[in-house]
Amino acid sequence: MDDQTRTELEAAAFRTLVAHLRSRNDVQNIDLMNLAGFCRNCLAKWYAAAAKERDIPDLDYEAAREIVYGMPYAEWRERFQKEATPEQQAEFAKNQSGH
């Protein structure tokens, strides 16, 4: 497989992942972190870092968050984020010791 095709397939997979996460607002970031070790914010950080590596100054972390969440992060939090349970917080603390 050539590099261009690989890049196109990776981009398509990323777009599908973002669309899936946008459609699953019921899945909290803490659940993603506890199960997979990354969340929507991680994706936004990676996206913003890739833009910075390519000297794209207008695509900072907040702009990347809006791409990943499909809306401003503050709006997503207000509409969909729930308070983490003590169990979720304990699991997060346990899993993040080496992260």
C-alpha cells in the first residue's frame, strides 16, 4: 500500500471514530479513559499537536476540541457531561498512575 492510500484510510478511520463519538454523547470521557486510556480530549490534543507540527496556528486545542466534539466544549459539557461517580474516579486514579 502506498503512503497516500494509507493516509487516506487513516483519515477515513479517524473521521468515522469522531462521528461515532459525537453520536454517543451518553459515553462519558471518564468511561473512555477507564476502558481505553484515551478520551475525546486526548483526540483533540493529538489533533492540535499535529497542527502545531505543521505550523497551523489557527488550530489550537480549543479549535480541535470543537472538531472532535462537534460543538464548543463548554456546550458539550453543559448538555452531556455527568458528574463522575466515586467508583469512576477511583478507577481513573488507579489507571492514571503511569499515564
